[in-house]
Amino acid sequence: MRPIGRGAFCSRKKEIAALAAAESKKGLTIIPLEVYTAGRFVKARVAIVRGKGKADRREDLKKRDAEPRYRTRVENEIVRSVA
């Protein structure tokens, strides 16, 4: 590959343009999967994914809301059984 300008490669510019175009589409999001170093560079693996629908969000909120109550109850039962 031929460098264009200061260290930028043509294919990388195309990849970045494709990511930007995908994110601008309705409902698509760029998610970082992995961030790592390669020599003096910081690199990232990303994925383009479709966002959650309303029903999925509601389910997650219910789970998140119920989890602390369940955890507290289990911890209290463990403490009672030990004491």
C-alpha cells in the first residue's frame, strides 16, 4: 500500500469512511471490541451493530432493577446460615 500524506493509507481512509457511513444509518452503532497497542500505535477492533429495540431495553431494565434485590437477599441468607 502507498502512504498518502503523513502515515495514512488509502484503504484505512476507505474503512473509516465506511464506518462513518454505517453509523449515520438509522439504528447502527460502532462498538469497540478490543483496544490494544502494536508498537507505538494504539489499535482498535470495532464492530457495526444494530441497536436494541424498546422491548429489549425494557427487559434489561427489569433485570438490572431486580438483580440488587436478589443479591441482597442471598447475602442476608448466607450471613444468617453462618451466624
